[in-house]
Amino acid sequence: MVTEPGWAARALLIANPQAGVRDRQHIDEVIAHCRGLVPGLDVVHTEYQGHAEASAAEAVAAGYDAVIVLGGDGTTREAASGLARAGLEQSAGKRPAMVNIPFGTGNSFYQEIWADAPWSAVLDQALSGEQPQLRWVDMAHIREIDVLALLGAGSGLVADALEAAYGMFEVPGRDRYQQAVAQTMATFTPYEGRVSVDGRVVHEGPVVLVNIGGGRYRAGRFKLLPHSVIDDGLLDVCVVGGQMGVRELAGLTADGSHIGRPGVVYERGSRFVVERTDGRKLSFEHDGELCTGEASRYTIDVLPGVLPVLAPPAAGLAHAAGSAELAEGVA
């Protein structure tokens, strides 16, 4: 285990005490571990919605080397949004890189970057050494609510299951979403909708779910976008129509084998429009957060390469050429 300080002289650790795990002892353990790797470690405990985003934006202005996020996918998205927005606004200067440690329910972004590696080993690898490996990750802008999404956004079964999961705090971790999906399937009814990619309608009719994003996983277990790459400059969309039963779908998405089945559309692009065609409110979520408005239509645009993320060396080397080009456009 690495105990010597590494490349990061200053880092900001953003911890959400109200994330899915809610274990203050674990927060203390992560902080203690980080202090052994970063000489100048500052810690913020989030106290309100948007606190992580504001803190991450301040980290850009303050010139930190890294931002460590201890929370679930919602906290990670907030911090990523703060880093991306502040980075796009600044004309020059270094950008702190993000590394997130799982402390929530799904932890899908951690799964995307580090699989199920132990958090202590991830911190050792990300914060030690002389040359950190970066991936410049794409994000999505949801126009109607002016929100940046990190993993993705969706409607239908995913959003309805998320609403059910909110009342299951007695169930830990990823099992909460598993049970929420099972509960939702019992009463779920497809909605009438339409999905467009770069101005072209790719589906119109009954919709079981829509998922748009750059990450392969949702809720840490469901591989809804198996071909997605988080730093290719595009977003993927999967639309499941009414031909597929919801019970069949739950099993197929565990390994991505729903792709290619009848009624399933899989596309890649830069701009997406998701809407209900009956004018009723569209149940819609992004990064595990439900949208509370009454909109029946949402527009999602890709923001290529706006987020620097610390990653394993193999991933960084595989995407080095593309990441360098993206970095020039946002640095």
C-alpha cells in the first residue's frame, strides 16, 4: 500500500454524509487515507443540494490538483458539473482532476472507471506517482432544466424504479435498485412517446424505457448502454419499445444482451429529444435524480471532453490520442 505523498500537493475532498451508505466512520477512514497521500488536503461535508457543485467550482478557481468525491452518483454528478462548468468558463490555468469513491446506492460512475476495485487501492493508484492518467469525459446538457448529466438520463421504467427506490432506505447498496425494479415491473405500463437523434426520429410509439448517456451502467448492475464510451465525443441512446416485456428486459440488461432484440433501438449522436406524445408529464431522471417539473419533452446535448477524471493507466493509454485532442478544446 502506498503511504508516501504523490503528485497531488493540494486536493479537496467533498463528502456527502447523507449518501446511501451513511457511515461516518467510513468517511473518517477515507479522509485519513487521503491525508497520507496529499499533503494539503481540505475537506468539505455537503450540507445542501448543490453544495458539491459549488465546492468543485471553487476548487477550480483555487488551483487544486485534484477533487476527491465521496458520495453516490448524485454527489459525483454535482461535483463533475461544478468542475466542467468552471473549466469551460476559465480561459487558462490548470484543471483539477476528479476521482470518486463509492458511498452511494448504485455507484455506477465508479464502476465505469474502476470496476469493483477496493477504494483504498484506487486512491493509492490515482493520487500517487508523478504522472496521473487522465480521461477527458463527455457530459450531457439537459436544456430544459440547464443541468449537466454525467452518467446519463432516462425515462420510463428506469425513472419509475428510481422513484420506488427512494422509499427503500432499509435495503443497502445496489440491492435497493434491484428490488425497486422488481416492484415497479408489477404495475408498469409503457407510455406513448417519441425519440429523435440529431433531428431524425428513431422511435415513435409505446416506450418501456429510454436511456441516454456516455456510461455503460445504471444502478451499478444494469448494462443499458453496453457499447458506450465515456470519452468518444458522443452519447448513446437505447430505446425499448412496447414489444418487449418488462420482466424479460430486466434479465437481459444485466449483460447488455437486450441489444438487437425486437423493439430495441440503439443509436449514437450529439443531440437527443425525448417526449411524450400524449402531452402528459414525462417521468424523467438524470444520474439517479428525478426531475420534478411538469415537462413532457427534454432535449439532451453532448458536451465533449469537459471533465478530467483520474483513471487506471490502461484506460488512459487506450484513449490517449483522443483525450489529448479533447483537452485542447476545453483547457
